[in-house]
Amino acid sequence: MSYVEIPGAKVPIRMWTDPATVEGSALQQLQNVATLPWIKGLAVMPDVHYGKGATVGSVIAMKGAVCPAAVGVDIGCGMSAVKTSLTVNDLPGDLSRLRSRIEQVIPVGRGMHDDPVDPGRFHGLATAGWEDFWGRFDGVAEAVKFRQERATKQMGTLGGGNHFVEVCTDTAGSVWLMLHSGSRNIGKELAEHHIGVAQKLPHNQGLVDRDLAVFVADTPQMAAYRNDLFWAQEYAKYNRSIMMALLKDVVRKEFKKAKPAFEPEISAHHNYVAEERYDGMDLLVTRKGAIRAGSGDYGIIPGSMGTGSYIVKGLGNDKSFNSASHGAGRRMSRNAAKRRFSTKDLEEQTRGVECRKDSGVVDEIPGAYKPIEQVIDQQRDLVEVVAKLKQVVCVKG
């Protein structure tokens, strides 16, 4: 489908889904965003749903301003995927050992490494700028500086919630590695610190929603946020790179005879800010639950832990600010999923996938998400499908 446009106070709201299917709380959030004095455009992806602070699946273009809550607390969260030389014929019948090996190497939930991971130990991992990156830690908000030891040990860890590591196969029988994570606790602390700062600024006192507090250009608060924002986005990218290197190591050891090789990594943020130009204006484009889909840009759109995912290539649609959805999107809250589904339902909906099937991940059950095929179909003018993947191993955070 192409987009549907509904009226907004300052700008129209372009939606790549039927507005009638969007929950009222999310529609209200979008209408609130459209009242912001600095807004120049608002695009809504087919995986849209209500989010803390701002709507998930929203792309907000502003002139001279940025809203930290519209980035979210997991700054730089995103996906990475790698196609391997392995095929389905290389996979063993029982994948439990492979899942166990992955879980031993990549800490999940609140876990961290005993010692910081040395990127120099991984052959082929780009480490240019690593020392400079950590050197810039001294420039981030004083409020979170003392967390550096934790931040270094959490580099290369998964986190919780909907974060995951997967081994997948595509329709041609090739094996892929895929993961989803962000800037861990350090990104969360930086985000919460700056959201708190923004909410106290005088120019934000008359907003319809205090969660939409912004920083404006040429102020010390904006400069401080941009510094920490871009640092955390870089942290998230390094975090995924380290995890992918750890995952490749596991695969090399488990499939030693097959001598697996790996294609170049596809990586895409879906909670971030970028400086982009549209209609002759330099804008700050915030994507919360959306990926960049400029012409030729590769992206990853995952479904749930039992359905599958898509590798896509952007078509460069300016109407969406060169964006596409970041996943299937939830159709019910975590608490609602826990009330509605049981571990038996989880077992049925993840049949054929080597994964956790206990009460701790019922909130991530496929039934809690929108159908990924429908979400892909609604954005045919934003992306083209390159590959369809189906997970065979899923490690949840």
C-alpha cells in the first residue's frame, strides 16, 4: 500500500497502515507529536504501536530540535545479520547444543562479561576508532560516568526484553546469523538523564505532553545531548559487532569441518537520530522503531520468535523520510500477552525452533505480534525483499 494521510495540528500524519487498526493511545501520541512547534514531518510505519514516551514506529523530522523520548531509552538499538556459507544440510538434527554454546558465550538479561571483551582477539573485526571511542567516555554526562566499568563489561552482551540472537535459514537453504540489541544499561541511563533535563527546560512547559520535551539548537543542553546520543549510538553498533564476532566464533568451532565463511555484515539502527536533508532543509530525523531505507540501503525487519524475518533493500521514498518498519510490531502489551497465553501456547507457536519455552518469555510469544507478512506487504513502496529468513535457533534476552 501507499500511505494514508490524516490531519495533524502542524503537519499531516502519513501512515503506512490503516489508521482504524491503530490503538487510540498511539494515535493520540502521534497527534501530540504533530503539535510540536519544530516539527516538519511525521511518518508512521506499519508496525506502529503505543510506546513509552513516544510512539514506536514513528519517524519524526524536526528543524533545530530533537526529542530524546522519541529516540527511546535504548539508544541505538538495532539489528545485525550475516549470511554464512553453511546450508541447512550442515545443521544437526538436535540444535540444543548450539543454543547452549551461544548462551555460554553471550551473556543475556542483566548479565555481563567477567572481563571486558578485547576486540583485537577477533580476526577481521574492524577496531579502528575503538580507543578514541572509549576516550570520549570522559565527555559524557557526569551523572553516569562512574558506570564505565559496567559499560565495558556489558559491551558484547544481549540484554533482555525483545532482544535476541538467532540462527536462521533462508528459502534457498543458506544459514544466516542474526541479532538484535542496543546500548545496554549505559544508553538507558544517558537517555533517562537527558529526558529529565529536557522536561525542566522553560520552552517545554506548555507542551501537550511532557514526554515530548525537546532540546533546541545552539543551546548547551542540546550540545550535551547530541554528544551523549551519538556516543551511545556508537556503543550500540560496537556492541552488536562484538556479539556477532562471538557468535561467529561459536559457529566456527561447532562446524569446524564445514569451514564456514561469512559475507559482509548488514547492520541497522532502529532507535536513533540522523542529520538528513529534505526539501532544501537540514533536519534532525528521529526514528523510533524504524530503519533507514534510502535507495539501496540494506535493512533487517524481524518478525517474532516463531515466524521469521526479512532482509530488505530500501527504495528511497522521501514521503517516509527514507524509512521503513523495524519489525512486526506488538499488537498487545507484555502484560496482556502474559494474561492471554500460556507456556503450552508458546510451545505450539514456536514448534520447530530451538528456544526457551518457559513462562519467562511468554510475553514474547508470536501471538503478541502483528503478522510480519502483512507488515511487509504494507510497505512495498518503501523496501524490496532480498531474503526471507526462518529461525531454527533463538536465544532470548
